[in-house]
Amino acid sequence: MATIQSSAALEATPPQNALRRFQLGMKGTRLILHVITTFLLALGAVVLMIPLLYMISMAFKSPAQIRTDPLNLIPMSALTVQIDGRSAPMHRVKLDGVERELALVRRAPGGNAQFVDPANPEEVLLLPLADAEPIRYFDPRLTNFQEAFTTVPFDRYLINTLIVTFGGMTGMLISCTLVAYGFSRFRAPWLNVLFLVLLSTIMLPRQVTIIPTYLLYNALGWVDTLLPLIVPAFFANAYDVFLLRQFFMRIPLDLDDAAKIDGANSFQTLLYVILPQARPALISVAIFHFLYAWNDFYEPMIFLHTPQNWTMAIGLQSFNALYSTNTHLVMAASVVMIIPPILLFFFAQRFFMQGIVITGVKG
Amino acid sequence: MSQASNTPPKRSLLRFMDGWSLQKREAAAAYVYIAPWIVGFLIFTLGPMVVSLGLSFTDYRTIAGRAPNFVGLDNYLRMFNSPDFWQSLRVTVTFAAMALPSGLVLSFVIAILLNQKIPFVNVWRTIYFLPSVLAGVAVTLLWILIFNPQIGALNQFLALFGIRGPGWLTDPNYALLSLTIMSLWGIGGGMIIYLAGLQGIPTDLYDAAKVDGANVVQRFFNVTLPMMTPVLFYNLVLGLIGTFSYFTNAFLVGGADGAPLKSTLFYNLNLYRTAFRFFEMGDASALAWIMFVIILVLTLLIFRSSEIWVFYEGELRGKK
């Protein structure tokens, strides 16, 4: 391209032009790379989203739609009319260049079928079936949700889940803030060692301690109550303390000193200096806790026995065990269960990223 | 009068600290603030670990209604002779060998792609991240449906091409592969950590490499990869621990016995059913302790090897 353009210029400043052509070439390969990257990412994104769309689509389908039309993501039904007291599916037929909507009343041999116009059922037309296209319309089944939620007391499970989630969140926020403050703003012997001990508990799966903790709750009479799922949150956890501490460390010490000069004690400094600055980190840990508590299955499975104490996760699991053939109802209940995380994700994406940047990278 | 104003009633509680030095007061304050964690650590971590070590040497059963008897190493011996124990280890290690490397590589590659200046990059990031937020029973049930051999979407999709799909979750040869595919759906969690890591690499490192004439591939292997090893390391350790505590998906797919044919009997599932189905708290405590030892050894191994392959920026500064 450049050679055709102007050979005079090429002779005048050959090195510059060569460089230019080289850069253009680089730009070209980079453009191709970007197109390929975007294409691959788009393809992957479609693959990732299909299960989710499939789930939503199943939640809006009737059992018949699932049976006859399983791969269609949009719930459709055949349009039917009553002819002589029998329901007949409507078809779109091209007849002498005019498109007409006719009802199929009886199949005939030779790939033909008898059609009638619903407006004039006396006149029967014998037409090839291949020319007729069934008329279908968008037919979501909204009663799935209602049915799922009246079959089992999901409202009870929802209340329990909310108690566990927000009760635990309150405890976690209070305790982790205090502990992170203690680990970030004070000097004391053994504090660093204790912090390492705290960090090492991230590596400790809860299964290692579950049996004695279960026996403890059993002795306290807490098994089959929501308490085992809430109370431990009031004693801080390593991950959230770590995240908050990393954030507190970034808040300039000058602010603490200024507060101290103004006569604030350490608790007032935490309340009026640190906490207002740390709002993004507090929101991050609150979101992480919400997702954890909302989705947790293991501990509710172990500690909750009677159905009226179940959380959504357990309720959904047992609903599936009882009504696994009612795929549409199971999926309707599942969709409802993922709505809060999805909403949270879209409205608070910024805080997710922030929380991950604070812990993940510096870890 | 003056005495009263010097000691407001609020401070009288803390009067015992009056003679203390500033350092001592600061230390006391620190311990007061971290007290919730110390108490929690003693009640919910250290205490239970000691108790479970003790229980692992007894025949304690919760439904037997009698005090635990000391039985020495019986539980451990029975465990090492139990086919279920070895099967659960085999299942866990096989799954880790399938899911961890594939997830690690895939999420790293996607993070690199999402770190380019491409159109709609925020939309792509959101889509890739979203599934990882939706873990839990609802998503597992969705996948169980997708993998259903008769009515599931996967086999019906394959049927369009004339392929007869296997019984994904009902065939012992395919169950772990299916669980791996399930876990790959959630790679967005790892991806976002890598993305944050990639964005934390200082651009002057790339500029310096460019000045030295390094091409894209060389820049990747000499700048990106070394700078990312700490994050890779972090994800590897947590991933390994995650496999040993893998529960929800396995339980929903195969029940407490790891159907089909114990092909999904994960370590944690075996622990769960020993404790809460068979009520053998002594055996279960032994399983829990062996789990702890395995994780400890693996983590130490990775830490040891990390000296060879994990690069920390601070090291270079230290050497100077």
C-alpha cells in the first residue's frame, strides 16, 4: 500500500518510511490479535451464560414444554382453536400466494392433512403438510413460582436464611473490625506471632474442628437451632480480619494522632476516624459474608434437623429430593435463590473487586 | 473538687492501669481489641482440635449414650484398613488432579485476555465473574439437570449431532469429569484474583523489557509470569484445601455414599457420613486429624517448593 502511494517519498526518507511500515505492520497484527481475543472471549461468555439462561428458561416452562421442546430457551406453545369440540393446532399456510391461518383437524395419507378456517369450519381443505407451519406463541408459565412456594414453606426458609445471614453479618462486622483494629494500630509483644496464627487458620478447613464443635453445641442444646450458624461469627474470622487489617493499614496514622491530640481515646478513634474511612472495605466483607451465609450448605446440613428451622439451601435440596420429577418447580425455586446474589453482584461489583485487590494480590 | 475533675467516673474502672507505662497500656489495648478472636480461637479452633485428637483414640458414639473408652490406635488402624478411606483419598486426589490444573490454567489465560484493551472489556469481565458468585445448591441442581442423561440439555444437544452422550453423573467413569466441568463454570473467582494481580504489575517493568528488546512472548515469561507466581501460589494452596473440604456438589450428586459406586466419595463426604450418619465420632475424629495432617504436609511441601518457583519482589531488594 505504501509503495504504491508515493515512491518519491519512499526514496526521500527511506529509513523513516521503513519504520512507519514496520509500525503499521505491528498495528495490523495487534488488531488481528485483538479481534481473535474478543472473539474467543465472546464465545466463552456465551458458553458460560447458556446454563444460566437454561435455568431461567426451565423455570418458566410447563412440563409439556420441557418434554416436547427441551432445547428451546424461550417457552413457546402451539396456538390451538376449538373445532367441533376438539382442540386443533393452528397453522400458517400459503394458499395461491395468500398466507392464511388454518386449523389442522385431521392428518391424511400421503403427507397431506385436512385444514379448516376457524371462521368457516364447513369448508375442508386438503393440503400438503410440508407447506404448513405451526403457529406458536410466547407462553411463559408464571405459576411455577407460586406452585413451588406453596408446596413447601419457602417463606419460613427465607426468614431463617435472613436471620442467619444478617445476624452473622452483624457479629462478623463488629468482631472483625475490633480485631483488625487491634492488629493494625497497636504495638504489643507477641502481636505479630498471634497474627501469623490467625492467618494460618485460613488454611484450616472447618471439617477438622466440626466434631467437637458439634458436641459442644449439642451439650448447650443448640443443635437444631440457628445459633451455631450465627454465634461463631461474633468471634471474628481470619479472612475478614485480614482484609480489614490490610485496609486499615493504608489509612494514614496522622489522622489517629490528630484525634489523639483532640482527646479521643482509642475506641473513639476507631469509631470516628477509622470506620468512616474504611467504609468500602466494610462493605466488601459484608458482601462476602452475605454470599457465604446465603450459599452455605455444609453447616446448615449438620446443625439443622427439623424442617421449620431449615435455611433456603437445605429447603431447596430437600425440595429437589421430593419433587425431582417436577423439574420446572425445582428450577423456579432455584432461580429465586440466585436472585439476591445476582442483584448484589450487579449493584456492588466495585466492592467485590476492591475486596479482592486488597487480599488477593498482597497475600 | 480538683480530685473529682482529675478522675472522671468513666476512668475509675481503668484505675488499675494508672501506674502503667504507655507501652504497657498500648499492649493492653491491643489485647482487648483482639480478645474476640483469641476467645474464638480457643473455643472454636484450638480447643476442638485438642478434643478431636483425644476423641480419635476413643470409641465414642453419640447415640450409644455412654462415656468414651480409650481404644488406643484402633480407629487409625481400622481407617487404614478401610477400602472407603482409600477410595475417598483416590477420589479427592483424582479430582484435584483434574480440576486444579485445568481451572488454574484456564482462569489465568482468561485473566490475561481480559487484561487487554479490547472492546466491551467490562462486559466480558462481568460475565466471566458472575457464575462464581452463584455457587450453592441452586447452581448444583441446575448442573445435575444439565447432566441428566435423558432430559438433560447436554445429551440432547449432543443428540443433534448424532452423538449418544454418556450418563454423566450416573456413570462412575464420568462422574468426576462432570464435577470438573461444574467447577470450571466457576473459574471467574480465580480469574478475578489473577486480573487484580496482573493490574498490580508496574508498567515500568514492561517498559524496561521493551527497551531491552523483549518481544511479547519474552515479556510474558520474564515479567508477567514471575510477577504472578505469588498469586498462582495462593490460589494453588487454597484450591488444594478446597478439594479436601469439597462437599455440597458431591453430596447433592451422589448422596452421602458417593454414588455411583462410590465414585464421588470425597474425603469430606466420608468424614461427614462417619460422623453424622454412622455417629462414629471416634473414627470421624481420626479422619479429621488425618485430613489436617495431609493438608499440613501438602501446604508445607508447596511452601518448600515455592522457594524455587515463587518470586517475591522483596527478595531482589534483600539480595542487594
